[in-house]
Amino acid sequence: MSIALATLLRNIPVPQQYLVALACGEVVQRVRPARVPGSRSVRLVTGGALAAVAISLIGWSLHATHDVDLGHPDRLVTSGPYALSRNPMYVAWAALAVGAGLLRNSMWMLASVPIGAGFVHRDVLTEEHALATRYPEQFPQYASAVPRYASARQVAGLLDQRSDTHPLD
């Protein structure tokens, strides 16, 4: 395995917290089924879209970190999706977990996502403390300029841009 491929694979942080939470949600779903209310087609389109966006964001994040080992970074990554969120892969994993719950039609899986996210957040705080220690001048500036996950203003701006270029307008 080449060094670049090994680094790439190490840079995919599969949050075990989400996997455990989703697995628990699936077990409860099998014992006591609880379906997601609403239209099947809306649920499938929304779940599929979230999964697709999440996978794309993970890919974009990997592209931005292709030459950095995130386990032992030699520099801060602040370009690509890291210019919009300090933790774009964790945002993507949360979106993927929600998408999986919708596609599986499981309220229990959806209910497990905030629990997994809480445990991931604890790890994010630990990672950010380590980055602040390792990069005492750069990280505080980066942290003040870029939200930890995503800001409501960023999401609203993206939605506004989409509505400005809507083909039916």
C-alpha cells in the first residue's frame, strides 16, 4: 500500500459513536418498530440526498487533506470544506446517519443520532484542545473565523444562493 493511500485511509474518521448509536437504534427498531411519519417518497429522496451530500463532503474533505495525516498533522488544514467548518467530516457523518435513519425508515435510528453526536462533540473538544496547544497562534485565529460545525448564517446563505439561481425563477 502506498504512503499516500495509507494516509488517505487514516484520514477517514469513522466515528464509532455514530456506528454504535445507529446499531442500538436498529436493535430497538427490530424489537419495537417506530416508523418515520410522512410520505415514503419524500423520506427516500431526503434520506438519499443527505447521504449523497454527506459522501460528497467526505470526499471533498479527503481531497483537502490528501497530503496531511490528520492523526499527526504538520499543519492546520484551512482550505476546501475546512474553510467553512472546522469539522466537515463530522458534519458529513451526522448527515449520513440521519440519511440512513430516513432510508431505513427508523425513528429509533434518527433518535440515536443526537446521542452519537454528543459523544462525537466530546471528542471534537479534545481534538481542538490538542490543536490549540500544537498551533497556539494559528488555531485561535482559525477557530474565531470558522464555525466548529456549521453556522445558521452559512446554511441560510447557501439556501439563498440556491434560490437565486433556481431554474424556475
